[in-house]
Amino acid sequence: MQVDTIGNTIRQDEGPDIKKIIYLLLRQWHIILLFGALGFAGSYAYYKLTNPIYSVNSSVLIPTDSKGMDMKGLFQGEISQSNVQIYNQIEILKSSGTIYKTLENLNWHTYWYKRNMLVWNGIYKQEPFEVQETPGFVNPSNIRIYITPTSESNYKISVDGELIYNGLTSTVDFTAEGTFGQPFQNSYFHFTLNKKFRNPGTPTGKYYFLFFDLKELAMDYQSRLDAQLKDERSNIALLKLSGEEPVRESDFLNELVNVYIERKMIFQNEAQRQSLNFINSQLAGITDSLNNAGNKFTQFRSNNNIIDLGTEGTIVMSNLKEIETEKAKSQVQLDYFRNLLTYLEKADQLDKLVSPSVVGIQDVSLNSLVLKLGELYSRRQVLAFTAKGNNPTLVLLDKELTETRSRLIENVRNLIDNTTSSLNSLKERQEGINLQLNKLPGKEQKMVAIQRQFTLTNEIYTFLMQKRAETNIALASSVSNVQVIEEADPDTAVPVSLPLNKILSIGFILGLVLPVGFIMLINFFDKRIRTQEEVENGTRLPILGHIMHKSEESDLSVYTLPKSIIAESFRDLRTNLEFMLDSTSGKVISIHSTTSGEGKSFSATNLATILAMNDNKVLLIGADLRKPKLHKTFNIDNQRGLSTCLIGYDTLEQVIFKTEIENLSLLPAGPVPPNPAEILSKPIMKNIIQKARETFDFIIIDNAPVAMVTDGFIMSHHSDLNIFILRYGVSHKHHLEMINQIAASKRVNNIGIVVNDIKASSFGNTYYKYYQYEAHKNTYYADEEQEGKTWKRKIMDKIKDKLSV
């Protein structure tokens, strides 16, 4: 709450002054409208100079009950299990590896553009040329290479860009000629530009292309690719990609889905492939053994004319066959167990585990542990795409993997020991049967041995071939459970750029907001007096007048232009002074300002002039002994004045000078003394004022600024009225507060305020109307003078002007 000079409460500002804000904006309406038009034009240029952006879409069904890349039970026992799995699949689909493989398949090493007026448009699948890169040479990426065909066989190439290599930036700037079908090479580029056969003739226009680093391009596509669930309860992933070329983005999305399905199938069938590799490795040795055994058996029978074995030999052969078959199967199982243990002891090779059923092992515990370990490892690989190492779920999964692996290693070692013992037992039984074999005739013994080897190898070969056939059938019948619901189609691309009407609206609004914001910001930090309300709300001191802005150079505006608006404002001030002063003669009015530049001397001069024009004898005293200027206005010598009178060099009559204005006299300041305040404090100053009261109707005193020196306070003691000048746009609000404090402290009595230099339509609605009225009145008078009225009319005009004064 603020208090004025006489103890009255001044209205406290509560929040922004809406009226003032609107007023400030209306003052600058032409600037705001201009910026709005510029914003409108700029937005239209933006629309014309930028390529529209389109969005293409695709949808894919990814079931959560599939194996491999999205194993079940990622979070066993949790309600959100299926959602987590589908989110993981989406992250795999968006992964840089999947995107990079997609770009490799599409072979997008170059992008072509053609200039259409002022805009460069992509021409995917419509390129008139193709670029063949030189093997072993890496062309710099992301540098525009401009191509302009000059003839059927030649073209002009120009480059102006920057090359960044090992953190160093260098400028690439050259222009050269090239030949279609011939290598172009310099220190930066090495490639061959060929014309496409489907585009005969010489292409016209100007083109440019860029080499792209597929890793950087993959990062760009990864940032633009949007993949999300259709809804929370759905397994349908919606893929969306935005770009300037719908055909290119559609091809990318479709190939991305193909790559994802292919990689998912590879991962899903990894177990079958590992089983097939194991079977093939076993067959590689068995095939040769079977051929050799068959050849020996046939040759022996042929050489010895033996068709078949005897009864005893058949019995021995049957027993040996049974034992060796079991022994062979046990050996295969032992090899499997040892191979499995090797993979288990290496944590990074768990994806190479082979199912025990492949080699005929029906151990339920072993099968379940191998299946569980493979499933856990697959789940960990899926989760690793989206989770960091310290992820709680990943930590728990690693712990479960470690425990399952340890249990499986222990189980396999026990199985290796059991299988080894079984093989030893079979060997003992085989030795006993061999003793029976030794009792047979020599030829029959050899026949049994050869036939036994052939039969055993043949059975093992048949068993492995059967398992390989089963595995191949499983691989051939394996299909992806991922379904493409809707492929990306450029014909269904949706423009995502703002339409023209919205762009123009935004541009226009932004154009308006910019100057409005700037005006508001300036106003926020501007503490100068700008409106009538700021003066009225800032003080309860009487506001005696408002002086309009002068448009001419003269400091005697009321004398040189008596019908001007500024003259009328001084007439209003003159009228208001009658209410502040009594009817006695010799009234003394001091003109003050808080600081220089507020128009104190100008106001004092014109106030004295307007009083003199009303047939009053007026004395204008220059009491600003520090920076005198009144003598310059009236072209009077300043060698004598108030300062010389105060020190006794001159009498009062000697320092009062007549001016060209009737009834107006001037007492100039005189030479600048070294001690102005002390001189003005002398008793003789009171005598000077008293003598002036006896001679003149009004004494107007021009004083030094009170915020800088005390001279004005000294002179205020001799005054009947003290007028403080505030200048619109120059005086600060704290100057008004200073005047309030001066009045409250009683250092200066009988204070009034005059606001100076008010521009038309800038200080308030009242003064704008006043300005319009005065302008109309002056125009009316001017038109009458131009029409050449009679001398009687001119006399009447003078009488009217006299009466108005």
C-alpha cells in the first residue's frame, strides 16, 4: 500500500493492468499487423519450399506361445507375462541389427533427388542413373554430389560440402566433367555413373545423390520407426514410418517384417539345426565304415564259396550282434553326453545344445533339463534386447540359468559314468562270446567277424539316417507363427504434415505473438511513465496540465504557433493555475524537475510566454546557475544575470532584459559561479523576488534539477507554487515517487505536477480525442485562410483568437 504526500492512500497495483496492456498493443497495431503478415508470408513460403511428410503403416500378429525368439514363461507366474513377451518382440523388430539387415537386403547405399523449381524431391525407383561403387574404395557419406547431364554421354559434377574424418573437418569443393559408363575418380570419390536402360535419351534437369553409411542410415530409421501394440490386450504390432517418399518407406517396412520373420525362424529352428549337424558328423564316419564292411563281406563270401553260416555260427553271430548293437548305441550316447558336457561347460555355447531324443535317449530328467536350459537361454537372449545387466528380471533369470546348468552338468557326468560302466559290462559279455567264436572253424570265424561288422555298421547307419530324415522333416515343416495382417502400401500413405490452412494460421499467429511478446517484455522492464493512469495512480498531488509533444524546432512554440495543439495545452495549464494561486499580484511560480531532460526550461519558457500573451507582465528568471540555457532561447547575452546581481556586480534593473515577446522580460542566469547554492541562499535573493513581485504579475523561475543539487529547494521557499515537470517516455516512476517523498517531507510546499511531451494517441484516450478535435479545428481555420476571405473575416478571426486566449 502506497501513501501520497498528503497522507491519502494510493491505489495499490494488483496484478497486470489489462487496460494498459491493451492500450500498449493498440498503439503498435501497425507493427503487430506487419509481423502477422510477415508470419503469414513466411509460413506460405515454408509450405512451398518443404516437402510433405507421409506416414505408411503395417500390422503384424506376433503370438506369444511361439518358441525360439519368444519362449513362453519369460516371467513365470506373472499376469503381465504375455505383454512383456510381445514388447520384447517389438524391441527386437526395432533393433539396429534387424534394421541394418533390412537396409543391406534393400542395398540402399545411395539416395537420389531431383530439383523441382526451388525444392529437391526424392526420386526413389525413378532414378535416371545408377551408381556403381569401386570395390575397395569407401566414398564419403552425407555429401551432396550434384549431377547435371550436359550431353548424351557426359555430365557435370559439382560438390560443395564438409568431410569429417577422425574428428577433423575439411571442405570438399570441386567441379568436374564426367562420362557415363566411365569411372570418375579424384581424391574424394571413386565411382561409375551409368544411365539406366529404361530411361533412354539424355535426362534433363539437375540432380544430386548421396552415399550413405548403412550404420548411420539404420540409426535414422530406428529413430523414425514407431512400433507399438494395437491395444493392451492384443498381440498385433502396428508399425508406422514417416518420410518424404511413401514408396521407399513402404518397401522398408515390408522388408523389415520379412527380415524379422526370417531371423525369428532361424532362431526358432536353431535346436533342429544343431541336431542335424550332430547327426551328419556321426554319419560322416559311419558311411565309410559301412562301405568297407560291405565290400569285405561280399569279397569273403565270394572267395570262400560260403553262402551262409552253420547253426552254431548263427547262434554265436546272433549273440554278438545283440551285444555289439547295444554297445554301439551306448557309444553314441556316450559321445552325445561328452559333447553335451563340453557345451555346458562353456556358457556362451548353450544355444548349441542337442536334444537327447535325437540319439534315442529317453531319460525323462535329462530331456526336461535340456529343454528347460534351452528355453531359459532363449528367454535371456530375448530379454537382453531390452534390459540392462542390472535389470532384476535378468538377474533372476541368470541365477535360474546357473542353477539349471549346474544340475544338468551333474546329471550328465553321472550319465557318462553309468554309460561307461555299461560299455565295460558289454565288453566282458563280448569276450565270453568271443571264446565260443574261437571254437568254430577258421573260415566260419572270419565269416562271423566280417558279417558282424557289416550288420552292426548297417544298423547304426540306418538309425542315424532315420533320425536325420525326421529332423529334416521337422525343419521343412517348421513355419513362422508371425502373420502379416496388412502390408505397407504407398497408396494408403497418409500425409502427416500440417495442411496449408493450419500452417498459414500458425504463421500468422506466431507473427502476431512475436511483436506482442516483445512489447510485453519491453513494457515489463520499462519503468518509465507511459500512461495517464500511471501518473494518476502514482500520486494524489494535483496534475495541473498535460503538455503535448512539439513537432517544430522552436523552443517558443506557443509564440510561433499560437493555434497549435501545444499552445492549447499551455493555455489549459494557464487556466488551471488560477485555481492554485490567489488573486494577488506578483505570483511566483517555480518550475522544477527531478533530473535533466524532462523539459523544465522549455515548460518555463512557454508558460511565461502564454501568460504574457494574456496581457500579464511576466518575468522569467533563469535560476539554473549550473547549466543556464534561457538566454539562448531569446538570443540575449549571458554576461550579466542573476549570478552577477546576487554578488552585487549589477543591480536588478541592469540584469532584466526585454524580449521580443510583448510583456515578457528575462532575468538570465548569468555566468556560472563556483558556488551556486551559496549564492542563491543569500538574503539578497529574497529582495530580488520581492522587487519583482511589485513590478510583474507573474514571476516564473527555471530551477536546477532537485535530484542532483539543492538549488531548487532553496528557490522553492520564495515561490507561491512549485510545479514539477514529468516527461512522457523519459521520466521514471521512481521520479514520481521522489516528488511524493519531497511533498510528504514538507521540503517543498504547494506542489503541482505537469506532464510534458505527450505524443498524440500515446498517453490516453482522453488526449487522443483532444488531439483529434484540435487537429480538426486547425484544419478548419487553415481552409478558411486559404479561401481568401475578406479583411473583415480576418479581423473576426483575430478577435476569436484573442477571446480564446
